[in-house]
Amino acid sequence: MDILDGPERDNDAERVVDFESEEAPVLPDQTRDDTERGWGEREHSNDDRLLDDRPPHWD
């Protein structure tokens, strides 16, 4: 005997799923924690300051 043939049939098994929906995705492609801001990094670059502060023997 199959469990889906019983009198308490699972209604989710017959549910129609729309894969072409325009709604927001259930899970985002990137979480808030997976961004630079989530890691505590600033949005601006620090490269210019680091290049200006190079020691003289690096030239």
C-alpha cells in the first residue's frame, strides 16, 4: 500500500508550482553577511593612502 493512496492524502503533492514567477526569490543570491559591509569593511578604498605611505626603500 502506498502512503499517498490513503484517506489522508497529502495536498502538497498536488500543489502547482510556478517556476516562472516574477516574485522575489525565496533565497537571495547573496546574503547581507556576505558583503564587504557585512565583514566590517568600508565602502571606500584605502589603496591611495597605502601607496602614499610606502617606505622609501620600496621606490
